[in-house]
Amino acid sequence: MFRTCSLFLPAVVTLLVLCVGVYSAPVEQKYDTLVAPSLFEGDIAGIAPRGGFKSSDELSAAISRNGIRSGKWPGGRMYYRISDNFNSTERQVIVGAIAEINGNVSHFSLIRRTNEIHYVDILRGAPQTGCYSYIGTVGGRQVLNLEAPVAPRDPHCIRHGIVVHELMHAVGFYHEQSRTERDNFVEVNFPNIAQSKWHNFQSYETHQVTNFSQPYDYDSLMHYGRFDFANDRTVWTIRAKGDVQGKIKIGQRYGLSPIDILKMNAMYTGLEKKLN
Ligand SMILES: [Zn+2]
């Protein structure tokens, strides 16, 4: 009897260990709660009022108020907090995105917040909350929302390129195709875009944004892709000017382009005054 048990018991333990190894209970998803703001250009918060702009003047006023010329982080120091609701893998992605910016700029740093008043709060958003950020510093706590994945194999917003893209908004950058002279470089296929989304393809004037005298950058992390906002996903919405066959690749979500880095350095070294 005892001998049987002593043989049987290790087998049960082994079986249990194997079972636990094979079956892991679903991990509980934790989200940060937030009031979703109205979004401008798909992922920029704090500019567009609900229902859109009534006039182009209203749009201009909003951009001037929150724009690249007035929203720099004092001393080139942007403080951030990462929500505890991210799991360790997701946190690693965010830390990697922060490292990409910190490793490429010399007069600007993303610094973990201790008790600073003005900071970016990086939140793990529930499904359907989107990926978005404010442009530059807007004062106090400002949300940078990363919609969390529903399926484990779809990281959704929590991908390196997307996180760097949203952080670039927080640093103070609009989308590349918003540049003043963009019509010389890209064309927009408005018939394939819902009219309610046309504002996403607005270009800005020189008093609103500065290009730091850098050339137009099809490869920018901040450029839209060829089919973004399409009604018919098989038809382009934005393409390099005259590029009927789609040979010139526009937009990417892998990491900072060389020109993205040059512009970020220029923004925080005061070089734009000399370059303009
Ligand atoms: Zn964006």
C-alpha cells in the first residue's frame, strides 16, 4: 500500500506540473480609464472640438495655440510616467521607444517623472480607445494613449514604431504631410476619403509650423502611408506626386528617419532660428 502510494505520488505531481505548464489561465487585462478626447488627424488630441472646426480660421487658431512653435518642453526635458497596467513585454516596448529618442538627440531627453507637474502619462487604453497624443507640452498631466491588444499576437498600438510616432507628437511634431509645401511632393485622393476625415490631410502655414529647413521626407516616421483613411483600401489616398504606379514608398512605422532625428535636434537646440 505504502509502496504503491510512494510510486503513485510523484507521478501525480509530475502530471500536475505538466498540466500547469500546458494550460496557463488567461491573463487578466488591465486598462487605464480615460475620457476619450476628440481627435485630430486620427491620433492627435487636444485640437479638434467635437463636431470639427466651423471654419479654417478656427482651425488655424487651434494649431497656433498648440503648435510646434509654442509647445516645446522647457529646457528640452519631457517627463513621462508609464502606467502600471502594462505587462512587462509591453513595458519593454515603451522603454525601447523612449531609448530610441534619447539615443538620437543631444539636447532633449525623456525623463521618468518623480513629482513634476507637467508630464506625459502613458496609458494602457482599453479596446476602441485608439493611439493618440497631444502635440508638445500642453500643461499639467497629458495623456498618451496606447490601445492595448485584444489578441496576444496582435500588439496593436504597443509596437515600437507606433510608440515612437506618438512620442514624437508629444515632443512637438505634426505629421510630415502637413508641411506647408507638401503639395509639391504629395497628392491626396480626396474622392477616396470620407469628407468627415478630410481635415486629416490639411497642410499648415509657415506661421503655424516650421520644417527646420529639412527636405520633405517620404521616409518619416510621421508620414501617412499610401492607403491611410481609405474608403476603398485597394485605392491610394496619398502618394508621392505623379507616382501613378506606387513605386515611391511613403510613410513607415519602424523608427526615426535620419531627417526625423535632424529635426528633433534642431527643435531643441534653437537651430530653427538660424535655419529659418
Ligand atoms: Zn500621428
